Amino acid sequence: MSPQRSTVEAPFGARSYRIEIGPGLLAEAGAHAAPLLPRPRTAVITDENVARAQLPALRAGLAAAGIEADELIVPAGEGSKSMAELTRVVEWLLDRRIERDDLIIALGGGVIGDLVGFAAAILRRGVGFVQIPTSLLAQVDSSVGGKTGVNAPQGKNLIGAFHQPRLVLADTDALRTLPRRELLAGYAEVAKYGLLGDADFFAWLETRGPALRDGDDAARIEAVRRSVEAKVRIVARDETERGERALLNLGHTFGHALEAATGYGERLLHGEGVAIGCVLAFALSARLGLCAQEEPSRVAAHLSRMGLPTRLADIPGPLPDAEGLMAVMAQDKKVKAGRPTFILARGIGRAFVARDVDPEAVRAVLNEALAERGAA
């Protein structure tokens, strides 16, 4: 018997949409999308890996509803979040005569969702799109909330727009095809929701996280639902990240700097950077006297038990020194008056936005982590 599906409503007035969560949604994608289409035609953009694993099921699901679909397959990986690939996607959509009232479909993980969402935002000054996230990271985080964009040489996600999808279909069956490392990278974003605002959820993850990791469908659906509900609550109050929405970046100021320092490649996946970043954010909070000294250890213990990296020593290859990492942080898109924004915590589930953090405390946390790496 299949686990129960869940529906979460994203309340954005005239731009509100549904987030459907559960197994078998790819096969029903046409039925879900048809009411939103002015004509039975769409365009699907995906990557090489997802095309092999999931595109046949989506193709059949659309055909079952009589929907024709053009398809574009882009290279897999963070390298596709570029201005060059964005140009290719937009020009391909224009060649297919996609109109302003049409919908395009993003089938894939966070890279595809961000890239295609941004293409939708700028094509004809805004066309609709459907998110069909196939990774855990995309299902719990990047597919919801309307952030879209591409990377620049100066840093991650520095070029983009807020553009809400019209529908999100999170088919949990797709998680079965994920490599274990990619699944775990997505889990870091799940844990983030407990760490930033829901201590009970984090305690649930400490108990049920291993089952989720090892394939328990009910645990996966519950984790996606609770993560999405948390994100929707925050985004509905601060859609364009002028205040509270920044909480969703817990671990990301450190994590994005580490991603940039490792070249956005296989050395460090986004979720792995977030995992290490969350530990560093709690270490910084403890150093500043904001939370108990035991809290960073609890965070690190759970993430490590799940199989995620939690230390700079877990990253292979060379890293910049503390000054180099802080210079990368200074390019973060959340910088205000030249100073990075950090998400700190008074304890698990009690995060807050800090815009005036002592650089010496940040430097000390990084130097300590780098010294541990040197001793490893």
C-alpha cells in the first residue's frame, strides 16, 4: 500500500499554487498540469541524468492527458547554472514559439529548477512554469518559494529573479534513483528546517532520519511535507527576502563560500556545504555566547551519523585560508554595507538574522576549523 500523499498550499494571492507530495506524480503530471494550460502543449527542460531516469515517465504522463511536449536536455551539474546555458534555454524556447500564457516544465534538481525558473521569469517578461523536483534538495527547498537564478564568476546565485511556479509536483518515487551522496546532500536542507525554527522536527529527524535515508517512504513524505510547510510559512511573510526569509540561509553564508572555494564541483555538493555551514554557524553562535557549547556538537553528531561531512577536514583538496574564505563571503548576495549576513542561533530551533557579526569571531571559527583540518 502506498504511503499517503500530502498537499501543501503556497498562499501568494493571485499567484498561489499547490505543492503535491507523494509517489506516482510523474505519471499523473498531465492531469495536474492540464487545467493550467491554455492549449495542450508545453516544453520540458531537464538534464542528462534526469532524462535517463525520469523523462520517460513524465513523457507518458503528459501524453496520457493529450499534452504535446518539446524537450531540451542540458548538461548535468552546477556548470549549467550559467549565463551561457540560460541564453541557450531562452533562445530554444523562443524558437519553439512558447507564448506568454504557456507553461514550461522544469524536471530535475535544484540546478534545473533555478535555471528554468529564471528563463521563465525573463522570457517575454514572464511565462508560467511548473516545478517537478527530482532530488530531495529540490523537493524540500529550491522548488518552493520562487527563487530562481544562475551563478556568476564572483559567486553563487548572484543573477536571478523571484518568480513563483504555478505548480510543484514532488514525486517521492524519484528519490529512489538518486545516488546516496546526492540524497544525503538534500537531507542537509531538511535538517536545516529543524535547526532554524522547529526543535521538535529536529528531534524527530534524530530518530527517523536514518529510516528516511534508507528508503522509508512514509518518513520521506513526512520530511518533505514538514520542510515545505516551514518554508511556505516563512516565504509567505517575506517573499523577496527583506527580513525573515533570510533565516532559510542558515549554514549558507559559510556553505556558499566553501562551494566557491572548491569550484562548485564534485569536491563539495551544495548540501554538503550547507551541512558544514550549519555546524560552523552553531560554532560561531556558541563562540559569541548565544547558545550552549553542547549545541554545535549535537548538530554535528546528527549530520555525521547520517553520513554528511561536518568539518573542513572532510573536504578533499586545498582550501583558502580564513582571509580567503572571508573575502569570498564578502561577495555573498546578502551582503549589507560590505558585511555578510549570518544566520545564528540561540539554540536548536531558535535561529535569527545577524547583520553585524564581529569579523574576528568569524575568523577565529574558521581558523579553528582549518587547524583541525591541518591536524587531520
